[in-house]
Amino acid sequence: MRQAVASSSRTISSIMRDAHRNPAQTLSFFALAPDQTVVEIWPGAGWYTEILAPLLREDGKLIAAHFDPEGGPDYFAKSRSDYERKLQNRANVYDRVEMATLNYDPEQPIAAANSADRVVTFRNVHNWLADGMDETKVVFAKMYAVLKPGGMLGLVEHRARPGTSLEEMVKTGYVDEPLIVDLAVEAGFELVSRSPVNQNPQDLADHPHGVWSLPPTLRGGTEDRARYMGIGESDRMTLLFVKPE
């Protein structure tokens, strides 16, 4: 794990966020090992892919379930294209990454049922909720379906203050932790454990631009920039679920 985090193929901008994203501790909490089949859900620009690909390249398998280029906003197609270009540009590192699609079509699985040891997703639940509760439930069902019995789902998400409404979650990007647990349990998962590794008690989740007020986005520009930089990245829950055997 440490070797993968220290991989020379990682970009400097990614490494600079390690102090906030705690990749080695997070992936260790998810009990992720080099010989596993791992599905990364909506990997974005590939921050975690830079670690997972070299970790799993020799003895495991990484399946990147990215945006559906044929559905959703134009951003989906561009983001996926940029990600695929990243893989091609460093083929000696990313040559064994398998591409897949995660969309809201309940008839289109991520990959073969009962085939993955781990599913991991980082700061994506608020995006699914923005598209609808039914869509979010489809995603949890798909993540459950692709896992082997005994396989586990590792999830990181911005944590909302207790009592936050669904409307506010969508607006701010901060999600209620009990809601996520309920969604996972409804899909069939059991909660294994919670980790404090990505918590940030300085983040009170009450910013004018929601979570995007904080770094790395800093949507407010220069307004209160020093204060937001002092807070750092968001307070995040880190949850581990299992698909019962």
C-alpha cells in the first residue's frame, strides 16, 4: 500500500492532497489487498486510480466504472474521455485497468455479478442524490450485485450536520450519514465499521457555496480564502459495508 501511494507515476497535485485524503489509511481500513478485484465507482480524474492501478496491476484487477458517455450532461463524456486519455498516456502503469460504466439503468450491471472483492467510491453519493433518490438506490443495488458474497463496499462522503434536509444535501454536497447507512442496508449491505480517518472537526459544513467553498475548489474565489484554506478539505465519513455470505 505504501509503495502504491509513493508511486512515481502519481502527479504532484495528487500527492499534495494526501494529508487531507489519507489514502493509505483509508484503503487499509477498507481491507484492500493487491490480489483483489476492485471496482472504483465514478473515478473522476483518477486521483485514487493513480494508487489503485499500480497496487492491483500484478496480482489483482482494477475496474473503473466511469460516467456513461452516452447519458447525462456533456461533462460526463468529457470527464470520461479525459480519464481514458490519462490511462493511455501512462500505459505502463494503467494498461490493465478495465473500463466499465455506472449509470442509472437498472438493467445494465457494472460488471459480472458476484465478481468483485471490493467496491470503492469517494465523494459521489451527493451526485447521485442530486439526480434523485430512485437513481441513488439503483447505484447501491448495482454495487451490491457486483460484489461477491463477503465482499465489501468502502465509501467516503462529505458529512452533513444532523438534521440536514435532502434539499440542503443536494445544494451543499454534504450528506447525512444515517441516510447513507439506510440506503446501503436497504440494498442488502451490513455496516461493518466507521473510521475517523477522514474527519475534520474544523469543518462545520455551513459555507455559502457548500463543500465547494473549501479547497480544492474554493468556489468563492479570494473571499475568505485564507479562512477556508485554514479549515482544509471537508469533514468526511468513511464507512465500510459487507455483502453477507
